[in-house]
Amino acid sequence: MASLSFAPGLTLENAFNEETFVFTTPESAEAAEFEVRLGPGGSGGGNAMAHIHPKTDETFTVRSGRLTVSINGQMHDLRPGETITVPNGKPHFFRNAHAGDTVVVIRFTPAQHQLRFFLNFATIAQNHPEWFGAKGEPSFLLMALTLHAFKDHFYVAGPPVWVQKLLFATLAPVARLLGYTVVVKP
């Protein structure tokens, strides 16, 4: 993947976890915002894996359907028009909470490069399904490369961040040697 192009309305589907990204708003320094459509059983955040964003808050606003957001292990059920913010550093995940589709607007404040991070992952899922396991989990080397390239954007909840940073820095060159790629700049 040599470059990433962004055009309002760009739609990328991650069939592994019934998640479709609709990129509608260009990235700014203040915020990154995009829409996620979750099909029945769909989840976000690495197949409903608890994770953290150490330097940005994440806000979910439900447009349609129902969404469950777990924050620090506490479940929150949201209906259309309802909003919840996950403060930076708090472990969380989200998933569709009913049998139909759920549409949610996700906003990161400040933006960092969250739009580019998710654009990368959605593009990779669409273009390189072989880099993912049968249940949609990304290759560990792909995760290492991506999370090293986008430092302080996304970490798995659990192991200390410094351990993850060290591990990802060590494995990122191996991932590149094996052909994995990410695009940090547009």
C-alpha cells in the first residue's frame, strides 16, 4: 500500500467483524470523526477486544440501532440520539446490541491521527484478508507494525503500555521484512 487517499464518503468494509467505516469528515487537529455501521453481531475495537487510547477521548453517538459500550468493564446500552464518551486511558470496547444494523458516529478528541489509523486498518482488512485469522483477528506482526507506526493511538488493555511499545518496536522491522505495510502519511 503506497498511499492512502481520502475522499468524503469513502466506505470500507471489514467483513471479519461486520464493521463498515464511512469516512465523511477530513481529519483536523481538534477531532477525527467517522461513521461506523455494525451489522448483526458486529463489533468494534478489534473484535470487541478491550483496548485503550492513551491520549484521546472517544465519543460514541448512536444514529440508529442499539450499541453496547464497555468502559472499565461496566456495560452501557445506548439508543438512537444517545452519546457516551470514553475518557483517554480507559479500557473499552463496543458492539452492536440488537439483531439489526447499528449506525454510530465515532469522534476522537484530540484527533491525533486516529482517522488515518482506522483508514489504514479498514483498507488492510479489505485488501489483505490473508493478514487476518479466521475470526478476524489481525496477524500479531501486522498489529505490531501498525501500533508501532501509530504510537500512543491504540493499545490492548492489560499489559503495560511500555511493554507493548517495546515489543512492537522490536517486531515492526520483522513485519516489514515479511511484507506487511502501513501508511502513516496520506
